[in-house]
Amino acid sequence: MALSVIGSGFGRTGTLSLKQALETLGFGPCHHMEEVMTHPEQVAHWQALVAGEPVDWHRVFAGYRAQVDWPGAHVWRELADAFPDAKVIHSVRPEGSWWRSFSSTIGKVLSLYPTMQVPPHVKAMTEAAAELIGMRTFGGTWTDRDRALAAYRRRTEEVRAAIPPRRLLVFDVAEGWGPLCAFLGVDVPDQPFPRRNNAEEFWSLVGGAPEGA
């Protein structure tokens, strides 16, 4: 099994809803940070990436048909090259909405993780994410709204510039099944589009909200 769908969008752009939607459409299992948190053996791949060691992306995503969300979204270019037949979905949402969600969840983790009481593999993954997301994506300025939004816009611009239009869907989950199903060439299912990962679900995933969150 190889990846058929690559997600390049930042976390908090409806990626857990998109994961469930892709699995409903037959593009599962779909990799997501949720998978890393529930499969401790996954963490070593991302630690290797941080350390500058070679990573076999076919091995990392063995058994998965799709990938969305960080940490996979950090290496969207590498994945687009490693899986040339895969389509790319770049998930987005209105900037203000994204910032409010990001700053109250992932942004909080990046700031507070050293003192969070979480299982060892979750701590190890948050340490890797602090480098990949906090430093390499946001340049250490994830708490600065304007700079974080500049990085958010830049990712969309980079994806649009790198991926041919026929291979790319820029997608807001608020659009529902129509654009997604048309892009993937599948029928629209007879069920509502999933709506997942509110703040409560997010904190449950990482082991509970820390003080100050």
C-alpha cells in the first residue's frame, strides 16, 4: 500500500475531520498526529528527521493510504516526491479562525510542553514537534499572531507554486463532500461530512490540558 493522498495543510485546519472523511471514502487508514500519539513506535521516525538522519517515507507510512496533519504535513514536498501518483489536499480555514484555534491548542503545547505531565512517547513527540513546527515552520514566533499568520499564508503559496493544479485541491472542510469527492473521483456518501477535533478532543489526545491552557 502506498499513499494516495498527501495532506499539506497546517494542524487546526480541520485535519481530523478530513482524516475521517478520507477514511469514509475508502482512503484509509489515514495518518494524522492522532496515529503518532496512539502508536509510540512512530515517534522514532520524527526524531530521526529532527536529527537530520535519512528517513524512508515508504516505511513511515507503510499501511496507510492517506496522510493529513502534522507531523506528516511538515514534509509535504518529500512526500509529493516519494509518492508521485498521490494527490495533494491542502486544508485551509479562515485566517482568524485558524489563529484562534491554533493559539489555544497547538500553540499552547509548544509553549507549555516542558512542564506537561504526559506519557514518555507523547513528551518525545512534542519535543520533536517543537523543533519541526515551532522552530522550522514558525521560526520560534508561534505566539506572534502576525508572524504565525505569515507562515500560514506562506505554506499555501508554496504548495500552490510546487504542485500542479491537476494534482492539488485547496480545501476548507466547511465546503463538505462536493469538492473533495470530485477531486478524488468518488461518489458523495449518504451521510453528513464529519466534524471533529474541538478543543476538548485535542486536549484528550495529548493527555489533558495543562495548567495555563
